[in-house]
Amino acid sequence: MVFFEIDFKPDQLRRNCKVSVDKLKKTDTLVETGYNNDYTVARVPRFFAWKGIIMTNDFYSQFAGNSIKASILSVEILRDALIPKLLGDDSSGILYWAGKDLARQFPVASDDDLVAFFEQTGWGHLVVITTTDDLITYELTGEPVARRSATIKSPDFMLETGFLAEQSALRTNCVSEAKITFQNRMRLRISVTIDHNQPIVNHDPATPIEIVRPQVELDDEQPEEAQ
């Protein structure tokens, strides 16, 4: 299991080391340190250690409710041209962590809200396939998936995968991890495993964002009542 240096305080871990979780039980690290095995701590580039905190609900509602759509080209340039060059071989792992961090900033209250959020971010159409006590399987389809698969040799969906993993952790109060179990040019499946043996301790749940939903426009003239 890989966790990232930015998740810990500077004095808690040496960089790029293996450390037993038993040494961290009394620290203020994030909930992932509840694992009872050794794990690797990877270094995240300094430009990802952002210091400012946005007002996430205001930020979300401002852009989700904006009728001016963002340019697809600008998004794709950032997602599939710039970021992979910046991150190099660590791109997938860091994007998975970034997805989990985004989930902490934009928690949602329900599966319906989760589906709406995916549509609004341009990640695709999300469907819950199966749900059990310890496993949730999602399917992601739609034009964004097909477009990226058609133009990119190996499109990376680890941002979405990490986002789903952490949304589950926030809603179940248990450590959750996700992986892609199927992927082709039109769709992919993401399975989220919930570890009920690893409850999240000292968890202060964040208030879910208020999902912006399109309003149905009513005709100005009401139909005449039958005589």
C-alpha cells in the first residue's frame, strides 16, 4: 500500500521509507495509518502541497450552476497533456491520491449526488452496478470515456478511482480502497472495497456539498382547464 508524504506532518516520517504503523498509533496522521502492515510513503512534488483552502461548497455551486461551459480542449490539455508530463511515472499513483483529496473537499451525501457530480465534472456517466456490505461496483461510461479512449493510447482514470474510494470511506466511516477491474474503449468498472475491520477513528465528517440540479422551466401559459 502506498501513501503520500503530504498526508503526514513533516516530523512524523522520513521521505521514501517503510515504517511500521505501530509506531504511528498515537500520532495525528490521517486515518489510512490504521493499516496493520508496513506501507511505503511516496514523495509528492512540492507544487501539490497547496496551502490555501477553498470554500468548496461556494466554489462548486459557482461553477456547477454556470451556464457557460468550460472548453473541453482546455480540460483535456491539462488532464492528458500537461499533468502526465509533470508527474512522469508517478502520475497514476499521485492522481489516485489527488482523487481522494478532492473527495475530502467535495463530499457528497448519496449515490444520486455522486452521479450528478460526475456528470458536472465531465468525468462521465456513473452507474452503481452492485452494492454489498463490503464491496461497491461502479460502471463509468459516456462521451468523456469514449473520447479519451479514442484519442489517448492508455487513458488514466485513477483520479476518478481515488475519488470513489474516499467518498466510500467518508460515507461508511471505514477505510476504503478502489481499483479498476475492467476497462475498454467505451466503459470501465471500478470496485471499491470497504474494510470494516479498519474503522476510521477520530473522524469529523464534513458537511456534504449541496448538489446543483437543473431547474425545469415551466411554460408561461398554463393549459386551459377543461370546460
